[in-house]
Amino acid sequence: MPNYRVEFAKEILGVPFTIGSVAIMRARDPERARRAAELRFARQHGLGDWRELADLATVAERL
């Protein structure tokens, strides 16, 4: 299974500023990796939903 890195960013005046990232070591596909990272990011920051802190979540496959 591939590894993924999901970056979370806050968009200010149309410019995304990365505020954090989460590495997912194993996921079947990018969508599952994104969902797992959203949950982990929210837990790490004590939030109910990751969108309270970030606007964007982008997934990149790691080699």
C-alpha cells in the first residue's frame, strides 16, 4: 500500500498557507488517506472538525 502526506492549509486572500501536515503510512487510495488524515489532524489539535482550523486538504503520494 502506498504512503501519503496530507497537507492542511488556511487560505488568506486566495493564497494557501500550510499550517500542518499528516503522514499516512498505509492507505488503499488517496481518498482514504485524506479521510484518515482529517481525523488525525482534528484530534491532534483538539477540534471537532479539521475545517475549524484549515480551509484546504491536499494529498500527495510519497515514494
